[in-house]
Amino acid sequence: MNLTNKQKDFIKLLSGFLSALLPFLAIMGISFEWFNEDSINAFIFLVGALIPFLGSLYATWMNTFYRGEIAFKHAEKKRIKQEENTKVGL
């Protein structure tokens, strides 16, 4: 699954925000050893891989479970209606 332009833009905005946050925190005298350019790049890479994964997971859930459950409920209602019509003699 490829990323859409909106998803790519979101990742770019997130990357820009984190990259701007790093020097801001340094100016304020707040520093974390783990928060550096390498960790930002790794996090952006993770987000870039996570978005298509979540999209695939949602599509699988929708096609396998949700729509299957709706089809089952529809078939159950149809079966009950046919049984009622049979009992009445229609």
C-alpha cells in the first residue's frame, strides 16, 4: 500500500515539528540524550511504515469481520422471515 499525498504531508509536518522542537528545547536548556536527529529520523521512518500497516489492518478487519457480520445478520433476518412465512402458510 502506497502512501497518499495527505499521509506524506502529515509525515513531513511531523518531521518538521520535531526538527524545530529539538533546537527550541536546547535553547531552553532542556535536553534529552535520546532526543536527537537520529531518533527523529527513526521515528519518522516508523510513522511512515505504521500508516500503511494500520490502513491494511483496518481494511482486513472491515472486509473479514465487519462486513461478514453484517452479511450474517442479514441472512439470519432473511431466514427468520422465511420461517415465519412458512409457518403462516404463505
